Amino acid sequence: MRQVVKRAMGKLNRANRSYTIFVLCAATAIALPAQSLRTLHYFGRGLKGGGSGPYAGVVIGSSGVLYGTTDSGGTGACSGGCGTVYSLTPPTSPGGGWTERVLHSFTGGSDGTSPYAPVTIGGGGALYGTTIIGGSGSCLPFAGCGTVFSLTPPTSPGGAWTESVLYSFKGGSDGAEPHGGVVVGDGGVLYGTTQNGGSSGYGTVFALTPPTSPGGTWSESVLYSFAGGGGPQSGVVIGQGGVLYGTTFSGGTGSCPGAGPGCGTVFSLSPPTSAGGAWTDSVLHSFAGGSDAAEPYAGVVIGIGGVLYGATSAGGTGYGTVFSLTPPASDGGSWTESVLYSFTGGSDGAQPYGDVVIGSNGALFGTAAAGGADPNPYGYGTVFSMSPPTSAGGPWTEATLYSFTGNGGEVPFAGLAIGKGGLLYGTTARGGHDIIGTVFELKP
């Protein structure tokens, strides 16, 4: 008999929203056709000091090294560990094993706790990221309001990486609990979001400017505070002219009972026209729920012609969607939203929480945290592709590239990274050894 384990994600409930991931632990494996998925690393309690619960995806650095974060595990004194940043180095010979290394174990307190988002690679190979709680701020009942951190690579091979807390959020109007990661803009400025705080309590978009001299203090600025709904769960991307694009889980003009005010939005934030001026926020689309789409947990990516692509965790037929937003033909016009695919909750998957990525020929790749080929009410999740139409105005074609079985990982919560030869790299938040998660490679 299979036992359904209903895991409510407490960290997300801090934003006064309730997310539930359904995980099914199979007593017996099911037979599936041979798939080209390879598990590169298993996270487990048996690995002393190792991470666990990789809710973030991976990024690809030089020489194909993968970098990522785990929400828990490590040597920190938090219950279950305070989280880690890790690397996975490819084998030196074909068919060999990948080598995992914990680059930093968070200690809790001022150091930060629970890195929930992926890291970003900056100049000199430095890694930048966020922790959802911890730091020197005070956001009761939680210890700290979250941080932005950096990890600097060692000066000699095999040396220790150096972690620095660049900023600790203070809560209130400053912002709190950065659930998404950061991106690096001109001049090394970091941009990101907080899901809480701000002038109305619905989250912020912030900038962190590097010091003018080595060893100086980074300077934080709140560029925008969301009002009447918001709670961005992902970071932002930088478009032409330094415009920032992102999503909010709630807010907007739609009506989605239980999600808070509104069904979520896609927004832009344009830089000021003169130094020291205000950034300008625009709602590009308000999700309406129902067949339209709702509750975008993921952010957006920018395609050819400035088209934005993303996924929503709800809406469509009720199991989430993949959508596009096409910019207006003339300045001041409206953006055009299209639902490219609505998940059915069956073998195609359900609840896409991670960002989509753009591959060759404009194809989109992503993950769904539930559904798949396993014959149970919720499934273990899938990896999917979306192929653009062969003629203008035609439909996009969805294909399920892989269905997880539980033994090789389950709940692919995060998005994917595309490596050489079109190989896809990603993580599962659970499953594998001791049900703590995996890093995988998939050849489409």
C-alpha cells in the first residue's frame, strides 16, 4: 500500500499563504520505460555535514561545475541543520562519479538560515544568494528577517570559500524574508525581492550596491513596496534598459479565494530617468484565475523580441499553466498574455513551481512538482518541454520528458539549468536516499 504524506511547507506559510506539496512514498517501485535520467548526487542523513532538502535548482559554472543550495542540513546547530551551499564537480573520466563539496554550512543567527533560492554567479566566480530567515534583524516569531550573502572562491585550489553577509533585512518598511534569489546588474549591483515587509507588508523589490572601496559596506535601497497584494516568491530578471521583470503570487485585479487579494501579477520596474529619482512600477498582466492562470510562484524569463515566459502553480484546468507575455507593438500599449499550456494533473504533471528555461529553437523546459506517470492521486512530478508552433499562431506542443518514481527523486520543486549538448540539470526536493533529495542530469 502506498501511504500519502501531506507535507505543508511551513516557511511559505510565514507569508500568510498556505502551500501544500503532496509526496507519495511508494512501498514498491513501478516499472517504467528506460529513461535517460542520471542521478548525480543523493542527499541523505547518512552523509555527515551534508545538505538536505534542495528546494532550489542549480547553476552551471566554469568547467561544468554545478552550484546550489539546500534548505537544511550542514553542520549548523538548527534543528535538522541550517542549510548549505554546495558544489558538484564533473568526473575526470567518462562515467565516473560527480564530487560533492559543501562550500558553506550556515550557522543560524546573524549568519543566516535556510537558503531557499539558487545562487547567482558573479565576477571572479563569486556566488551570491539569500537566506529566507536569520541575520541580525528581528522578525518575530522567527529568528531574523533574512540575508543576502556572498561566497568568494579560494585563492588556491582546495582552499576554503569565504562567506560574507552583505545585508541583513530589518523587517517593516525595509523588507523581510527574501524567498527568491538575486541577479547581478551593471556595476555589480544586486537586485532581488522580499516576500514580506515593505510599506504595506506585501513585499519589496530591493537593490544592493557594492562598496566604493574593498571591505566597505554594501548599501541597500528599497526600489518598490507592493501594496494591495504581492508577496513575490521569486526574484527578478533584468531586461533591456535595466528594466526589472518579475511576478507576484497575489495581488492584481483577479479573484482567487484563498490566495489572498488577487490571483497574482507580472510586473515591470523601470529605472529612474535621472539620478536619485523613483523607479516606476507597471502591472503588465493581472491573472484572472480559472482558465487564465493564477498564483505564479516562479519568475519569468526573457525570450526573443522581449517576450516573457513563465509558469503558474494554479489556474488553467486547475493544475497550473505555462504562459507567455508579448510586449506591445508601440510604446504605451498593452502586453498580450497567452496560456501556452494547461496541465491536467495526470501523466503530464501538475503544479509547476520552478522557472522555465529557454533552449535551442525557442523550446521551453521546466518541471512540475506533482503528477506524472505513477498511478496515484498526486504523482512524484515530471520534467517537461514546450515546443513552439511550426507556424505563426499555432499551438505549442507539450511533452513529458521524464516522470519521477520516488526511488530516483520526487518533487522537482525548482527549475532547470541547460548545459552543454542540451543536457538538463535539476534537483528534487525529496526522494532518493533517506528521502532528502537529489541532483539529476537528463538528456532530452
